[in-house]
Amino acid sequence: MTPAQTADRQRTGVLAALAAFTTWGLAPIYFKAVGSVPPVEVVAHRVLWSALFLAALLALWRGFDGLARLRGQPRLMGLLAFTALLTGSNWLVFVWAISAGRLVEAALGYFINPLVSVLLGRIFLGERLRPLQKLAVGLAAAGVLWRVVQVGSPPWIALFLALTFGFYGLLRKRAPVDAVSGLFVETLITAPLALGYLAWLGAHGTLAFGRGASTDWLLPLAGVLTAVPLMLFAVGTQRLPLATVGFLQYIAPTLNFLLAVLVFGEPFDGGQLIGFALIWAALALYSADMLRRTAPADEPDRQPRIR
């Protein structure tokens, strides 16, 4: 590959990754727009429309050959069923946090997620923490502890989002299936539950969809909002080194945070700033260590986000 081709490939990767993380960062605007719909129904629509959109995408783009390998692999299907549970619960808490005016805490969860992933790797994969990583995890723990002292209880939204996404990445790293096919199977597994719940709402006359409101055309966009940034993320990670992707991933929680404080008017006081400052310092150390240790030949992390 010529230098010009390499530069063009990296430029495409940066644009794709920027588009993916920006979409995830601005996604709360969409969920605010469908805020009149209960969070559980929003997630049910997200599951169903994602399944339909991903099916069309696979049919037009790459076919279903990758899914054929899943036949006769009950352990893999069981693993994807569990990751589907993690996905659905992560989506539900994130959507609920937006509707409840607690996007700041949700953003905190995605800020600390990289450090949670490092800690999970140490616990479950035996990966050794380098000195800067230990210090970063310690600072993040101090930030969480400060929040506990400040409000009298753990920031459960942030911790739940960080842990579910961390375990999702840990398990999907062990699953021999690509990001799009894996997400399609996960949505297929949960689709009967989502369809059953929507049918139950319809039978009781409480289904928000189909009442002629603006949400009738907004809710199907949930599938596009799920699949398109995932595709862009896959393109970006294929063309960029891990260090670059690692820096760009903070765009999403940063935009979440700015939306929460500047647009949605969520409270943010000096006490919260101290907790966030500790987390941001931890991320700075983590990023510095990642830059120092990442070689150009490293294979990029291709695990998808699940926002």
C-alpha cells in the first residue's frame, strides 16, 4: 500500500469513527424527542427495528453466511443470549436516565468504562496492570467514592452502565462472531420478548406507537440509530490504531455531558466537578499509558459500543 493510500485509508477511518462517536454522543437528543414514550417501550422498539434494519443490511451488504457458523454451537448461542441481556439492560438504563434527567450520571458511566474494562481484564483474564493503569484505576475509584460521600449512595446508573458495557466487551471478545452479525443475533434473541411486550401494551390500550403522534415515525429510527454508528465504528477500527480509537471514544460521553448540562439544564455543582475531575485525571493517565505502549502494528479493538 502506497503512502497516499495509507493516508487516505486513515482519513476515512477518522471520519467514520468521528461520525460514529458523534452520533452516540448526540443520541440523547433523539431519546428526549421520544420522551413521551415509556423507556421500556422505547427499548422494545429499538430491539425490533434494529433486527429489521440489520436483517436488511446483512441481506444487501454481506449476506447471512456469517450466521451459518452459529448453527450447532449451543454454547456460543448461550453466550450471545447473555450478551443480549447485557445489551438490553444497558439500553434500558441509559434511556431511563435521559428521561429522568440524569444524563450527567450516565455520561460518568461511559467515562469510567475504559478503566472498568482494564480492571475486568485483570480479574478475569489475568492481565497485569501497568503502574499508570493502577494509578488510573485508583483515581477513578476515588472519584466514585467521592460521589458516594457527596450524595450518600453509589452512582448506580454510572456503575451499572460501565459494568454492563465492560462485561459485554469482555464476553464478546471471546465470541467468534463479527460485530454486525453478533448484534443481529442478539436482537433476534430478544425480539420475541420485545414483540410480546408491545402486544401486551396494545391489548391493554397503552401502546404509544400507532396513535398518530410524531413518535410514530421517530420510533422506527431507533434501528438506524443503533446499526449505522456500529457500521461506522467498524470501519474506523479497521483503519485506525488502538490509541487513536481510544482517544476518539471520549467524544461520545463528552457530548452526553455537554448536552446534559448546557442543553437539558441538569444540575452540576462543585461537588460533582471534583468527582468528574478525578475521573478525567484517571482517563488522562490511562490515555498516556495507552499512547506510550501501543505499537503501530497492534491490532485495533473491534468490540462494538452498545449505546
